[in-house]
Amino acid sequence: MPMRHRSFIGLAIVLVALLGGTTAVYAYDSSRDDAIADGVTVGDVNVGGMRAGEARKALERDIARPLRRPVKVKIKGRTFSLTARRARVRADVDAVVAEAVDRSRAGNLVTRTARDLTGSDVSADLDPRVTYSRRAVARLVRRVKRTVDRPAVEPAVSASGSGLSFTKGRRGHEISGRELREEVADALVRPGDRTVRPRVEVTRTKTTRADLRRRYPAYITIDRSGFKLRLYRNLELADSYTIAVGQAGLETPAGLYSIQNMGVDPAWNVPEREWAGDLAGKVIPGGRADNPLKARWMGIFDGAGIHGTDETSSLGTNASHGCVRMAIPDVKDLYDRVSVGAPVYID
């Protein structure tokens, strides 16, 4: 057989083999147009080696269905639920399966066939494409915080005619809204544990009882009906004195005041009042017999103040023109234990 004829037969055989192989490769690749390559996962679900229909069923079972269970926030013995319907949770299974197939079909028929025959994988971890309502999450967080958050209550001092009382402070509770939103959102899009247990921060008071003691080195309370003036030192009862207060029509003013000014043997600026008679508008020097402000003066409000008196028979009665009268030894004692700014509560 001539050499030229033998060469033509060999070339024809190679061409027939190539054409047959190409047809086989094309047929193989076409048969896998909805197959997902090995190494493709969606969330924690391995869909490699599955057909599109199988992958849909697997993702519906392992992702979409578990996501329909409510997310629960458990805190301090309370449980708050957010249903999938209210949160509008949706896993787009069709879209992620289509993406998995697209990733598996990347390249050309030769590279795809070579990958399958050699056992290579794609190594792709796809997002399950879960969506939810951020507004629903925010509403849940607000509901939890309204129930759980409790501001710290500062300790306080309250005054009455009977004296001072101390209200203890109370620690508060607070949860981070930002952290809780993140935790709820994470639970909504993951098919695993659907329970969130947020961290509770304890908020402490800014003021201590020691702070209040330092704030109020002296505090005076006046019980008009009981004719008692009580002195508190660092919030502890130090002394109680019998007093006289304003008579009917000239009552000692009630309320919370403070010592505005202080003086020893003060002058008396007689007010322009009818009861002052001929003395109205005059200034009576301190220490004179006709000056009723004996020994000490502690002004509190609008001309009214605490002072000594030599009319000791008036103590325990409504006798003054609005001031608080004390026995001279008592007013001297009180004067030395208070200072300008000390609170004076009159009941």
C-alpha cells in the first residue's frame, strides 16, 4: 500500500477518535447542566454532588424549615418571642440553588469534565440568602428593654416635721440594645439555636450614703405644730430644741430653705408692718433691751430667721411675728454648729 494512502487512513482514524471523544464530552457535560459540583456548601449544608432539585429539598429541610421556628429572648425569668412570620424571615432557596449551579458550571466543558474526572472540587461556601425585618427586630429589642432595664436609684435624704429620713439607693439593670439586635438578627438567619440570652449590665448608683453625709454636715428641721427644732449632723440627730413660731396671721413660712446669713447680737431692721407701730422702718442696734433679736441670728427667708429670745415663756407657743425663737443658750449652741448654706426644712 502506498505510503500516502496509509497516512490518510491514520489521520482519518485520529479525526474519528477526536470527533467521537468531543461528542462524548459534550454529552457528559450536557447531562450535568443542573448538577452541583463537589465542595459547594450553603451555610452549613453540603450540597456538593446534588442535582438542583435535591439541593432545594435539602436546603428547605435543613435551612428554610428550621428558620420558621420563633426566636426567643430569655432574660431574668422572662421569655420574649419573635415569630418568623412577624419577623418576615425568608430563605431564598431557589436563588441560592441557582447560584450553586452557576458556580459549578464556571469554566468550559473541558475544564468541567476534567474537574469531575479528577475529583477536584469548587470550594464555595454560599450565603443562604436569608432576609428579615429589621423593624421587627427593633420592636422586640425595645419591648425587652422596657421590661428589663431599670435605672439606678440614687440614695436620697427627705425631710419632714418629724426629722430626716434616708432612702437607700438601688442598683439598676441595663442591656445593650445594639448587642441584643445583633444577637437576635444572628439567630433569625441561622437554623441552629433559636434562643438568645443577652448579657445584663448592673448600673451602680453615683452617690453613696457617705457622700450624702459629707454633703449635709448640718441640716435643720422645724416642726411648727410640735414646736421643735432638730439639728442633724452628718444625717444623724444631734440635738432637739423647744422653739416658738409665728402667731396666727404671721405664720413662720413652710418649705425648704437654707441659712442665708448669720450674725452675733444683730441689729433689728424693723419691717414696715402695722404690728411694728412707731418702730416701723427703724434700725434697733444689737444688744439693746428693745431689740428682740437676742444673742444670735440665722436668716432663712424674706426677713424671717432663727434668733434668741429672753421671753422664754413664749417657747412652745405661736408667739412670734414669723421668726423662730429659741432660748439664748440654745441659739448660741446651734449657731456654733451650723454655717451659711445649711438646709432648713420647715413643716
